[in-house]
Amino acid sequence: MAIDIEPDSSGQAELEALIGMAGRYVVPTDDLRPRVLEAAHERYLQRKTVGKLACAMIAATLCVMTGVSLSSRLQTYADSTSMPRGERLERMVIERGTESRQGPHWALAEIITDWKGELATRLPGADSDDRTALTARAADASRSVGKILKKD
Amino acid sequence: MDDSLDFSQRVRGCAQRISESGPAALGGLYDLTAVRLVRYSVTITRNQHDAEDAVQATLVRVADSPRTLDRAEQPWAYLLRMVRNESLVILRRKRRWTSLLSLSDLLTRRGVDEVEHEETYREIWTALRTLPTEQSEVVVLKIWEAMTFAQIADVLDVAPATAASRYRYALDKLARKLGPLPEVAQQRSEVGHGD
């Protein structure tokens, strides 16, 4: 849509010409240019710093989350694979001895056998045959321990 | 090609250079547009210091995201709109009590051959300051930026007919305020002698 006003008189054209000339009368101050460039540069550095900080925070958060998750899994794994000790072991020996009506030595040997068998099943990469073999070897070993204990 | 379209392409070129080289290339856009942006902003803020703050804020924004200006359909009109918005924000924030008849805040420049015109320029700037902002900015965009009413309407977000009528009112008021300026009288007398 083109709407333009034709100068309706020579007076209006002269007035427009004079206003046009007055447009060059006002200029920016000399310090505006360095001020603008410095402000833009500062803003750029500020954005860069904020970006770096954001990246560092994301990286730190990921590290903490990974660490917490890993340590919790390791703790669970360590708990489940460690040999029962102390009061827990004593309780297990008494329970096993009572259940199977055996002496504490034999109950202890059986507990060790079970634990080793369970460990064998958890070995990464071990197929079911390997696990069975390992469980059998653990059972043999515990029987030997039992015999030694009975002799004593 | 239309002057303002050509100028728009140059503004787009500057925005592209800022996109490629970062804020170090802002000097090019400043050199191309600062004088025009400041004088436009002065007509809104009526104070040179505030106008320069508005221009600075605008150009820093452009340096921050030059692609916005580069992708604009009319980069020059877009830049003027940005300055206008910043000027209005500053105007709202700092309500200054300035005398409309004083030009003491303005930094002026006159060439050696323009000394005799200085009084006329001062009268014109003073008269412009007495106009309502919506009228004075149309005069600035029409005469100093050589924009069509359609382009002015785009900058001001009004209908082209509204821009045209504001311009007509503004010129009527300016003609009454300025009266027979010495230079106009001189030009008329020259025309009279020519006859």
C-alpha cells in the first residue's frame, strides 16, 4: 500500500527541505562508540563465563549422580558377596546346626559351601556348566574341611 | 533500488559480519547507523543522554543475537523498532523534567558553511520537541530516513493512513510554529527576483 503525500505547496517542500538539513545537526557524543563496543564485549565475556559455569555445573552434577549410583551398587554387591562374619555367622551356624542336627563345625562347613556356590553363580561370564562345576568343587572342598574338623 | 531498502541490505551485511566475527564487528554497524539511531531516539526521549543509552542497549542486544537482525525482513526498520522500544522503556523508567524549549542536552555539529543555518536548525529542533512524540517520530522517519508511509507504519505498528495523517498534522504545526523562517523567506525572495 503506497500512501505518499505530494507537497501541497512550495512552502511545505521548503519546510521539508529545511527539516532535512537540520537532521545532521545532532550527533552522538564521542565516547558513545567505545562505550557501546566495551558494553558488547563485556556482555559477550559474561555470556561465555555463564556458559562455562553452566557446563561445569552440569558435569559436576553428572559426576555426583554417577558416583552415588556406582557406590550404592558397589555397596550392594559387596554386601551380597562378602562372607558372613561375627554375630551373623554365629547365628547362622546355630540355626543351621539346629535344623540339620549337626555340630557347629559341620554347620559352618555347609555355610561356607553354600556361600561359595552362590559366589560361583554370580561370576560374570561363567555359564551354567561352569557354575555347576564350581559349586561341586566348592562342595568337595567343604566336605574335606568337614572331615578335617571331625578328625579334630 | 529504494534508499531505505539499500540501507537495509547494508544493515543486514553488518549483522552477518557480527554473526561471523562476534562483537568485535559491532563497530561497522555502529558507524553505519549510530547517528541516525541517536537522532531518532532523541525525538522520543527528548534527551540525548537517554537516547544514547537506548542506542547502546539496542546495539548490545544486536551483538548478543545478530541472527535476529539478519533474518528480519527489513533489518533497518527492525533496528529502528528496537531503538524505539528501548527509548520507550527508558522514557518510562526515567521521567525527566526537561524544558521543551531547551536544547542544552544535545551535542550538535555544524560545518563551517552551516554557521549561518545554526539558528534555523535550533528553531527546527525546538519546534520538533514541542510536537507530540507520535507526530515528531513520523516526521523524523519520513524526512530524515526517507521512508514511505508503509515503511513508517511498519516501524510504528500503525496503519499507513494513520502515519500519513500524523505527518500532515505535524507539518501543519511545524509550519505554524516556525513561521516565516529567514531561510524560507530568503528562498521565496530569490524565487520572486527570478520572476
